[in-house]
Amino acid sequence: MIRLNQLTKTYGNKHKQTTALQNLDLTITQGEIFGIIGHSGAGKSTLLRSINLLERPTSGEVWFGDTNITALSEKELQHVRRKMGMIFQHFNLLSSATVYDNIAFPLRLVRTPKEEIEQKVSNLLKLVGLEEHRNKYPAQLSGGQKQRVGIARALANDPQVLLCDEATSALDPQTTNSILRLLLDINKQLGITIVLITHEMHVIQTICDRVAVIHDGNIVEQGPVTEVFLKPEHRVTREFIREENENAELLDAIIESLPTNDHAQVVKINFLGTSTYEPILSVIVQTTGVSFAILQGTIATMKDTPYGQLIVRFEGSQEALERTYRMIESQVHELEVIR
Amino acid sequence: MLSAAVDFSNVDWNEMGIATWDTVRMLFFSTLFTMIIGLPLGILLFMTSRSDSNGSRALYSVLSLIVNILRSVPFVILMISIIPFTKIVVGTSIGVIGSIPPLVIAAAPFFARLVETSLREVDRGVIEAATAMGASKGQIVGKVLLPESMPGLLAGITITTVTLVSYTAMSGLIGGGGLGDLAIRYGYQRYEPSVMIVSVIVLVVLVQLLQMLGDRLVLKFSKK
């Protein structure tokens, strides 16, 4: 649905140039929630703004459906932009207009009849749960409410895609989750493709189907979230996952301090899907006769897929240990001996 | 003490009334034309200053230079030096009508800069959002820039009008009419300080009223 072809963007003059994007290729399919994660300065903001050409690439093409939008005139581009909604980290609402007028803004740009505006805006207010705030000004709203207005405004033109520019980065964790749930609903109910950029793994993990990790103007890793999350290949990806896990350093220290030998090993086990909720470990150790201590464990979901991760210290004979590992590996997603 | 030194009995209140009315008319028309010329000029300055195209930036440099020149020439000198131009435009260089062209030429560039500054205050993100929604340049000016900067624009109009009050007084030097004219003719040339004092008081009251009105409007339009 959206295809970026050899996108390059450089800033500055011929004396001093910085490259924001370098020969970047990316394909986003219809109906998915695609997340782009990267540190600040990695180029993710430029990447997102290239999709609706708020930033024109220095070279390369942007395809929206069957249209190469980099080749369009200003007027044609304005037309295409109306099929793409966009929401922002700082909401970017008109401070001089009420909630109602903000949501009506894109409709008035195309001279929609008054009755139609009234009906559409009312529906959108209901969708984002702000019916009783329609006559308030943005300054009277909380951050989460402002973002809801932003979302309603972005949906007013019935877009095919919603671009989210760090949409939850200015919000507290609870509000972030409610906005993410709303985005997920919109994706499911209206079938709108969502492209979001973020620096928080949590956001990716909660709602995205696929993720791309951007670093130094290039995509270093991409794939389904479950795969990238459980089997990160690139250093930057690992960093993001580590940041998400607050206890990572503490755990490292604990593992370091434990004595290990042939009869005691620390193992990381990744569960994915329904196996997450099954008593795999306890059943297996009963047959192999090893004992174990759980050093750390998490159970969560990645969008709809449950996953779990256990750091376990096994004790037993070498043979029993290996038998245990083989049995575990046959039932769970992945097993890795750390020490 | 003041009344001992100054005799207010020789103030011609009828003439004072006419002069006040002249000043109000001068202010009204000069403010009006200043807005008509200054607002588009300010918008043009703003739009060309941030454009990507080389042509626009060249236009900005030229406009900016003209504005700076007009703003740096002292009003008294400007007023006198454009007398021939004034005569061509309105047929006379004296009286209420004759004073309007120099007032507008002096105030419009000043107001245009105030407009440009107000527009710069508009959150870039809001402009970006409008662009992302497919707004044209004209729509961005009319539906985003002007409404969003309304408090700033109103404050700019107030400042410009108050500045014009003092300019109208100065135009009395070349027979511009109004309170300034009166103050100079009676107060300065005929040594009648009473007329001068009353004229100045009326001007102070006028400025006070304008400022109050402006502040109120700014408050009404501030939604932040």
C-alpha cells in the first residue's frame, strides 16, 4: 500500500551535509499496524514525513497505492494527503478553535456541506469519547483528550492510512495505553492502515503487527513483532528490548554471582502463543529429575499473541540437563543456555 | 499652581472640538489604509521568508529592504520629502486628507513587521498539521495563520494606532490639521500654553481609550 523506494534525504548545503535517510526501502501492507522504532536522530521522523511528503526526499520514490506521489503536482499532492490522516506528539491542534471546529477543519478545507460536517463530527466525537467536550478549547483539555481530538481530526476525511508521529510520547503511561487501545480499535473496526514511529518498545509490543528498527538513516531489522522481539539480531534492537526490561542489569548481576558448573546452568526460555499458559516446565522436570529456580520471569502479550520469558537455573546431572533442554525445546519457542 | 500660570479662558473649545474630530478622522483613515496595505505585506513577508524557492527568498530580501528603509527614515523627514507624491495621490498635502498618505507610508511597514512577527509565533506544528491535511497555501493563511495569530494581530493594530496618534500630532508641523496642528499653532507659535496642555490631555485620553479597547479585544480572542 505504501512503498518507499531507495529513499535518500540529506540536509544542509554542499559544504556541510547530514544524511537523514540513506537508500531506504520499505513496504507497508494494507490493514496492518506498522511500527518504526529508533533513537532520536535515527531518521524516523524524516521517514514518517516522507510518506506524505511533508519532507521531500532528496532522491527516491514514494508510492501510495498505484501512485508515485513524488511525481505529483502540489495540487494533486494536496488531494492525496487527504487520504492520509496524521497525528502528532504535540497534538498540533488549532488553539483558536473549539474541539468541534478542530475536527471539522479538514472537512471545511474541502467545502463539505454543513449538515454532513455536523453528522461526521458527532460520530467522530462519539468514537473518541469526547461528546461532552465539543465546545471546549484545546487549552481546557488534558493531553490524552487533546490526542483524541487529533485522532478524530485525522479520521475526518476517511483516510486509508493513519500516520502517527510519536503520538503517545508526551502522555503518561496510563493515557498512552488508552490511546493505543483506541488506535487498535480504529485499525480493527475501520480497517485503516497505521504507520507509527516511536522510541518506546512498549508501544510496538502493544499494538504493532510488524516493526522496523531504524538506525543511522537505514532500516537495520524488520519483521513481525514477535520474531523481532524474541530474536533480535541487531545491536540497536537488543538495546530497545533491554530498555523495556527494567531489571535487566539487576538480573545480569544475579546471574554473574551464581556459581555455575556442569551440573548447574542458567537458561533463557521463550514461550510464544498458547504454550505460554501451560505447565510445561513443571511437567518436564518431574520426568527428568532436575531441580530448578526461577531467576526472572515475564508473561505478557504482543498485541494478541501471549508470550513469556523465563530465566531459570537448572541443577542436575549433565545428561538430565540435556534431556530437559531437548524436551523443553520441542514444546516452546526457543531455549538458550546463558551460562 | 498651574492655573495661576496658565489661563484656560482663552481656549477656543469649539476649535478644540473640531481639531479632536480631525484627529479622530485622520486616525481612522490612516489606520484603515495601514491595515489594508500592511496586513498583506506582513503575510507576504512571512510566507516568502520561510519558502524553499530561491525566487521567494529574493522577493523577501527586496521587500525586507524597502520596509527597513521606510522604517528607518524619521517620520518628520518622510512626511516632508513625500509632499510631491502626496499631492499626486490625494490632490493636496495639507489638512486631514493630505496627512493620510505620509501616515500610511510610515505606519504600514511598521505594521507589516508586527504582522510578520505575530505569524512567526504561530506553532509550526499546527501549520504542518494543516499541510498534512491537504490545505493549500491560501487556506493555511486564511484558516490557520490569521485565526491563530489573532490576539497578536490585534495587539499589533493597537500598537500601530497608538503610534499613529503621535504621528498625527507631528503632521501638524506641515499643516496636517488636528490636535497636533492646534498645539503647534497656538501653544508653540502664539505662546498659549493652555491650548497646548488641553490638546496634549485630549491626546493622552485618546491613547488611553485605544489601548483599553485593544487590550480587551486581545483578551477576548486569546484561547491559550
